[in-house]
Amino acid sequence: MNRICDLFGIEYPIIQGGMVWCSGWRLASAVSNAGGLGLLGAGSMHPETLQEHIRKIKTATDKPWGVNIPLMYPEIDRLMRIIIDEGVKIVFTSAGSPKKYTPMLHAAGIKVAHVVSSSIFARKCEEAGVDAVVAEGFEAGGHNGREETTTMVLIPQVRQATSLPLIAAGGIGSGAAIAAARALGAEGVQIGTLFALAAESSASTAFKERCISLAEGGTMLCLKKISPTRLVKNALYDSIAEAESRGAEAAELRDIIGKAASKRGIFEGDTDNGELEIGQISTAVSDIKPAGEIVKRLINEYHETIKRLS
């Protein structure tokens, strides 16, 4: 019995992260069709674009799928209305408090999971009534918690803090890592980087190729005065690091980044001057594979690991 599989009606407790500029209907439906849970990444979509992707995924899979919404999204109320009107069944929220929107989503029959970076926030999620929590360590790509707690430290602490179904995220790129997360108390995993670099990801080929060529240490956490973000080391990162080393304030850092930096880097493929958000585990990825193959490999590796350990 697995509470994550039961909660979402999926075959394997593997959730594809709802990543900006990567998680469109093609990727999400491929993961869902392979037995995991695919998520549309609403954070980089205009409301009309999200509606289009919701309608396309409905025709691409008859398996469960969901939508990831950063709660600081500027048009959050329009997104929530679209999600309810379109009959979405699963929502993952992040970057904010789930207290306001969880009752509204529950009233529409929607299951809610929320991403946290500490046991304190996990307890607040339980108080807010969410159905599951995603505990994400700082190995993860993109926006991170300020605590900088690693996944292996975070998961057992969150497990102690809440009785909610628990999903581990951050640095998980193999079946052995899934086994480790479950040994620490997680009941499922959310994986971003592997799927961001999958064939069906809407990220540019240039972004994917840059990420699969990274050497160990090729990503760093920066922008702590704005929102801690893990980025690939490139010309933009060098400019940020130089400014941070001399104590630059948030306003100057925002000027350095410029507008639509993640779109420029991830979606449009400007690998020098764009924001390239990816997790530490990217250095273990060497090729671009279909999402279904990734799910199958993870499950096979997981069973091999359990067999080896026993």
C-alpha cells in the first residue's frame, strides 16, 4: 500500500515537477501515461496558455495529471478559476501559504499538495488542510528554500513533524535515490531535473544540451537577497556572483538579471545570458531520453536496489 499512489490514483509514486518553461502538456502526459503523475507548470503560462495546455492534456492521456501553481503568480485568481472550471483534479502549490486557496480547491473536489523547504512549513501545511506535502531539499533546481537544508536531512525532519503523505524532492535522479528517500520516510518522490531534460520537455535543445554537459559543481545557489535560486554557471551567473561578492543589493541584482531571464535561458536557449535553472543531479544526466523511458528506468533501478539491499 502506498498513500501517494492511492491519493492521486497513479501506478508509481513518481511525480514530475511542474517546472517553468519545461512542463507543458507533452511532458506531463508522457509521464502520466508511463504510470507517474505529470504536472503542467503554470508558473510560466499566461492564463489562456494554461487553459490550452489543460485541454490538450485531456486528449493526450486518460491517466491522472495535475497543475503546479506558484501562489505568488500575479494572476493567481484567474488561474484558480480556470483550474476549477476545467475540472482539474490535482493541484500542487508552491511559493506562498496554502491557507487561502486550499479550502476553495477542496470545495471543487481537487486534491492539494504543497511544496515546503522546512518542517515548520510542513506543520503549517497540515494546519491549512493540504492532502500531501513535497519536502524539497536545496539540491533542487530553480527557486529554493532559504534554509539550504539538504534532502537527506530534510525528509526525516518533515516526517517527524507531520503525518501527511510525504513526497521527497531535490537531487533525486535514480532508483537508488528513490529507495533512499523512502528509507528516510518519504512515500513518493517529485523529480524535476530528469524530466526537464527529457525529450518531451518544452525547454530548448540548447538548454538541455548545456545541462547534460555539466561537470560536477556546475550549478550554484545564488540570488539569496531576492529568492535563492540554483543556476548553471554561465556569463549571467558570473555577473551575479561578482555583484553578490561585493554586497550588491536586490535592486542591482534584478537589473543584472533583466526581464524574462528564465524564459531567455530555458525556453529560448540563450545559454550565456539567460537564467539556466537546473538541479545538482543534472551532472549525472548524459543524454536526452523520452519521459516514459526515464520512468521505466527509475522503477527498474528501484527494484534492483531493494533486491540488492535485502
